Amino acid sequence: MFTKVQMTQLPNGLRVISSSIDHFQSVSMGIWLNVGSRYETVAQGGASHFLEHLLFKGTPRRSALQISQDIEGRGGYLNAFTQEESTCYFAQCGFDRLKPSFDVLADMVLNATCSAEDVEKERHVILEEMLMYRDQPHQYVMELLQEAVWPGHPMGRPVIGCEKSVGAMTAADIQAFKAQKYVPATMVLAFAGAIKHEQCVALAESYFSGMPAGRAPKAVRFEASRRQERVNGITREIEQTHLALGIRTFGLHDPQRHAIRVLNTVLGENMSSRLFQVVRERYGLAYSIQSSVQLHDDTGMLQISAGLDRQRSTKALDLILKELDRFRFKPIGAGELRRAKDYMVGQLRLGLEGSSNQMMWLGNNVLSYGRFIDPAEAMAEIQRVTAEDVRELAASCFDKSRMTIALVSPPNDRLTTELAAASIDQF
């Protein structure tokens, strides 16, 4: 997978990490920033995401069209994303197009115009994006869940922001936000593919060495004792019941982080998981049901989501809670444990094929942990997880005080918010 990984830190604090893979024909590059919704005030809600949009609108050297053409016209690919704790601008190109492609990325990050005209235009785009998500119940229910698991905290606010904050943001606000946040102290440049580390460092120095270091963001810590909401639900004129159940957990530095991923694989990661086999295959109560884990710096969540038959949604919730309860008292079997580990290792290997995926691994590693984590190290940690580790984790985390249910339901749904709350109380 990774053959030669090197990392250099410039005097201003900017970190450059690369993986050289001689037999690749492509190079992937990403400018990662420790900038996201959890570092925003209420008034800044959605600023990180808003800024991501604006960086594609143009610079003094390039229009929005030229930004796209200068990557795509060379056979490359350009995109970006914003999350709670990170923003990433990334591109992939042929190995012989590294310099001109990186010039586009650097130009966007360093010189984006963020004009009042672009802000006003993009504001309407983002407000429409909000409405699009809210018209999709399976998306909206996850927003309701996050709001209830981390109430009154930046982690509980949507990355996209809300109508009030996005509607009030000015070009001056966004330019000030960028000047404060887009600094070397928050940045990681990640490269993977047919490149040499010296090339990457030279590019970083030529574009970013003159920037003052700035300061890393200070996050509002999440107090584990903070009370979360039991149920958060709304009614819509829809056919299915959309349910999301969240269990608040620890963060990504906790020693149990590998055990919870093993547990999640057994619970609902794939088609052979317990939830899929019971709720869909045995009882036919859902087309879609799955679980996943999101771990952040100091908090996290195991989440289950499902689109359910509204006439039998109470039965489905009962089955989900019974499956969770099983983990607390009975260790998973040896075969089930082995299959889960093999799946995780296999997915890790498959997921690191290609320069783009390797670049993502490098950037996320350094931004989250401050170092490169060799996949072999991650695989060894997975293999060390025991059935008793999983049971102990479930016994400590699967508690009704940590549980929240979000619902987007049709008016005549049998699973009311009161019944959902009662189900948690009886767990």
C-alpha cells in the first residue's frame, strides 16, 4: 500500500506529507485545514461550508470557469468537502500535471476573491441546498439526531449552518473568517502518487512559506455529563418512517476506538450484519437499515438509521433495541468476530487502492492524530480486539442515558415520539 511516506514541517508550522508510488500514473493532492463547524460561533454557523463554496467562485487570476477548466482541461478532477472538524480541497491529475494543478488549488486557498456579489449569489445556492436536504427524510433525520445528541453545542449544529446565520453573513464576515482560520497552523498538504517528497516540499515553500503561522483553533469541549435529548421528531407527509438512533460515545483518541468499529461491523455495517439480517431479511420491515460510527476529537456517536414500514415501525425499534441489548450480555461468537475483522481489514486494503484514497488517508491521519498511521498498525489493532472487549464496550456505552432517537414520520405512524421515549426508558 504505502511504500515511502515522508513528512516535513515548514518553519511556519505547515505540515507536508507525501507517499511516493512510482508505478502510479496519477498524483493526488489535498490542502487540508483544521476548520469546520465545531469551531464556529452561533453567528458563524455555516461559515466553513460557505467559504468552501466561495473558493470555487474565482480569484484575481482565474474565473470560476477557468478554475474548472485548468483542472478538467488537463484531464484532472477537482472537489472539496467540509465536515465538523476539517475542510479539504483536493485534486487528482496525471503525474506530469502536478505543478499547474497545484497552482490552481493554492490560488483558490490563498487568493479567493469572496466578493459581495459572489457571496449574495452563493447564499441563495446554499439556502436551496438546505431545502434539498430537508426534502430528503433520510438526510434530515440525521440532522435531527445530531442536534439531539449534542444539544446546545457546536457539534449539534449542521455543517451547512441555518437560514439565520447564512442569511446574515456578509462578504466582510467571510473574509475575516478566512483570514483567521486559513493559516499554516491549521494546514496539512497531502500528496500521493508518482511524485517525490522534495517536489511537494518545494511547492509548499513556494506558495505558503511567506504566510505567518497563525493559531490552531480552540474547540468548545463537549462535557460528557451534558444531558442529551431523548427524542427529536417531526411529522411529514411521507410514506415511510425514517428512524435514527444514536448512542453517544468517546472520541477518536480513546483506546476503545477499534473495538467500537468491530462492534459496528457486526451490528450493521454490511448485508451479513445482525440488523440487516434480522430487521430486513427475517422480518421484512425495512429496505434500508445500517449502522455507522463517527468519532471526533473528544466525542463520538454510534448511529443506526433505517427507513421503516410505518405500520410496523414499533416492531422494528423493538428488534433494534434487542440486538443492542444482546451485545451487553453475550460476547459475539468466534466466527462472527473473525468475519468482522476480515471484513474490516479487507475494506481497509481495498479503500487504499489509488492515489486519491491514499492522499485522503495521509491528510486525515495528520490532521486528526498528528502523524502517519501505517495501515499495518491499524490492522494489528483490529486483530487485537477480543469478543470480551466488544462486550465490555457495549456494557459501558449501551445505556439509556446515552441514547437518542430521531424520527421523521408520516402523520399516522404508530411509532410516536412518546412511544420512542418509552422504549428507551425501558432499555
